[in-house]
Amino acid sequence: MKNLPVFLMGCGGVGRQLLQHIVSCRSLHAKQGLHLRVVGVCDSKSLVVVADVLSAEFDDSFLLEVCRVKSNGSSLQTLANSGVCQVFSGPEVIRKVIDIGLLGKSTGLAFVDCSASAETIGVLNQVVDFGCCVVLANKKPLTVPMEDYDKLVSQPRRLRHESTVPWGM
């Protein structure tokens, strides 16, 4: 079984749908020899992360609770008392995300950006340098100045772009 650690950036409609899809497709993934191990989720203001990114993961009930909290318009900080995660907010978020990204080469960590924001480009460029795979749910991070774009796509095997527009449209 291949374990793939996943870090989700953005917990709006697309990010929540991805988490729900991961949970609902566990048996399909298992048949294909894959286990997606969600280790962290962040939005623009806060971050929830497992205590040990190398070995731990959020269980499915916690992932669904993240979806419920965010669909109600609440902050990820409301999950602080769950005892399941560490919660960071404000300037701590970016520092902690970069710290997690440092584990990219040793873990095969995939950063999935569902944020619909070009503001994630700085973090994405850094985690690509650390050996993380980057998956983009939209084109927004690719609309940055050419220097930033070139840096992001300089490691094409670590960049994945999933278009939401069917081919031929």
C-alpha cells in the first residue's frame, strides 16, 4: 500500500468537496493500493495539523468535521479543543506550513492548493524547492509574474494542474 501524505490549502467549496471525496473513496483507493493520508488543512487565517506529520493523519470523522465547520462559515480554530490536532493562526500559519513543506523529499508530501488565490505562490515555490508535489485546483497561482511562474514550474514532475474545464471547451 502506497501512503501519500496530503496537505490541503483552501477549505472553501472545492477544498471541502475534495476532503469529502477522499473520505468517500477510501475503498476504491485501497483497491488501487493507495492511501491518502491528510496531515494538514489550512484556510486564509488558520491551520490544523496532526501532531506528527511523519506518521499520523486525520481520521475520516475529523475530516468531515472540518467540512462541517467550514461550510457553517466557522474558523478552523474552533477545532482546537478536539484534541486531535494542533491549531495555528495568524503569522504562525505560514511558518508552520513551510516547516511541514520541509518534509517533502522524505515523505513525498503533496500540497493541494484549492484556495483560488494567487497569494499562495510564495509558499508553493518554497515547498516545490523542498521536494513536495504541488497540485493546483485552478489557474490562479499560475497568473503571477513570470519570474514566480518560472520558479513554480521549474520542477515539472512536482507540479500537477487539474483543470476544471473539460477538454474541447
